[in-house]
Amino acid sequence: MANYEDLIKPGLFGNGAYADTRREEFDIKNGTVFVNDIPVDICFIGDSITHFWETNSFFSEYGTVINRGIGGDMAHIMLKRFDADVLQLKPKVAVVLIGFNNMLCLKEFEDKTTPEFHAKEQEVFDLIVSCWNEIIDKCEAANQKLIMCTLTPTLWPPEINTLIFKVNEKLREICRERNILLADYNASLLDAEGDKMSWDYSVDGTHPNGYGYRLMSGILKPELDKILKRED
């Protein structure tokens, strides 16, 4: 049996990081799993899209499912807590969905045509992609099975969706090149015009509703089935 002294605890990140709001909770939950050697089948990690997902309701047939989503979390912060909230728990598979909140700084630009805006857009793109690659590196080093997920669309300014489409295409490329499983949610959640989140699947234009999560679950399960054998 493991000892509490060996538990990885990343501490608080400061500067208003949303991840700090659940750090104590996750340290306690991680400690419970860690010291009792509780087998974990699926570990979800991400921002509010993951946080609000009733994952046990959709995926209980796979076994023990834990959710380490945090509303407002960002890719570079999640990367810093990944060892604690995923790797040390040794799930059979980790499901990662992160990056949207890194883009919200683009809303601060009134003029979306300036060099400053495009420089910031490129900076955000590079940061998200770098974090994704580092997450994959960590999982490969730990022999951790992984499913990456495309960012879901939004009804927010079109510049945000444009970047979402751009980073999603890059994620598809990364997953092809690095042989990583991908749950590709984005296209299925779009409206008839194909350029923003459909109200059929959202409660507020960004977060999925029950229909949205049901659709996403249906996309994810075939990827889970490639790793996990269900007891039907």
C-alpha cells in the first residue's frame, strides 16, 4: 500500500488560477485513491466542459470513473497538475479536453485586424499546442493510455471559433502523427451554418446541455472501447 508521504501535491498556482479552487478537494480525493490502491478505469481532466459532465452517469459501465475537470482551467495550468491528478492515479485511460479558456484573452481586443491581435492569437495557438504535446510526452513516458479531445465550438465572437477550428486541425494532425486516439467532438456540435455552437446542444452558447453531453459520449465511447473491454 502506498504512503501519503509519496502523494504528489502540486500546491497552489496563485495569480487567480481557477485550478486553486479545487486543489484541496483533489488532493484529498487523490490521496484516497492513491493510498488505498483503488483501480481507476477512466480519468477525465479538463476545464468546465469536463467539470460539468456527469461522467459516471454516462460511463459507469467501464468501471471506476473519476473527474478532474476544473471550470476556468487553462492548458498550461492543467499541465502542471497532470502528474498529480492523472498519472499518479494510473488510470487505464486518461481523457483530455483543454484549451478554450486560453483563448478568452482575445476578446480584449476591439480591433481584430491589428498585428497585435494576430500576434496574441499566434501566441495562444503555440501555447495550447505545446501543452498538448507535453501532455502526450508525459503519457508516453509513463506508458499511460490517452485519448485527446477536440475543443467544442462556441457562440462567442467568430475569432474564437476560428482559432478553435485552427487548433483542432492541429490536434488532429498531432494525433495522426503520434498515433494518439482522438475524440473529435467539434463538427457534431455545430449549427446548420457550420461555424458556431448549435443551441440544440448548449445551455449558454459554450457549455453543452444534456443532449450535447449525450452526443459527446457517443463519440468518445468507440475510442474508449479500443482500450477498455466493457462487461456488457
